[in-house]
Amino acid sequence: MNRFCRSLLLALACVLAPLLTAIASAQQYSEKLYQDMRWRMIGPFRGGRTRAVAGVPSQPNVFYIGAVDGGVWKSDDYGRTWNPIFDQQPTQSIGAIAVAPSNPEIIYVATGEGLQRPDLSVGDGITASREPMEDSSSPRTAATLGAN
């Protein structure tokens, strides 16, 4: 056992020595290169996974995302800010989003996700919504197209 431990320590030293040398001799950059950089939020402030994304080809500033269990969010400023637009629906589990090619004001949202886990909500079919949906409290026309 003692011989095994010495062999293991020697092997670890041989592996770690080059890594530690590389870390110690990493190139240093002047702070002037990044002093003007600032943190900014680039998406909805939320945790979890995003399952679906859609954009509007005729409106390059408009995007939609669907969260696994967080509803649908819309950005109309190239992703700088996001607003929830699906809060009034019976489920927040999103599987897919599509914008109608014939009319970018019609959004199809497939609820539910294929991954079977006990911590996710189930779907409620496909919902077709007509814009404008300025915020989660504004009235909108929505119809569930699937079985609920």
C-alpha cells in the first residue's frame, strides 16, 4: 500500500506541475484594455432553461423566448429588455414558439415539454395569440388549439 501511495503521488505531481506552471506564468493584461467595460443584463432575469426562441424576420428587433416553466417573454429592442406576455395563460411550461409567416402579430405557443420530470408543469395544447401584448395584464385574443 505504501508503494502504491508513493506512485500515485508521483503521478499527480507529474500531471499538476505543468498546469501550475502554466497558471503562474499566465499573460497579464493592462487594466486599460477593459476599464470601460460594464456589466449589463442580456436577457430575462430568471433562472432555469430556455426551451424555445423565435424572431420576426421583418422586424429584426423583435424576439420571443419560451422558458421551460417560466412562460413566454418578448423583447422589441434587440434583446435589451424583456417583458412577460404569457402570464394570463393556464400553464407556463413552454415547448415551442413560432411566429406566423403570414402575419407577425400571430404567435403560436406550444405548451408543455417533452422531458418527463416531476418538477415541470404539463402543457395545455397550442395557443395562438394575436399581438399586441404590451404586458402580462393587457387584454389579448388567445385561443387554445389543442386538447386541454
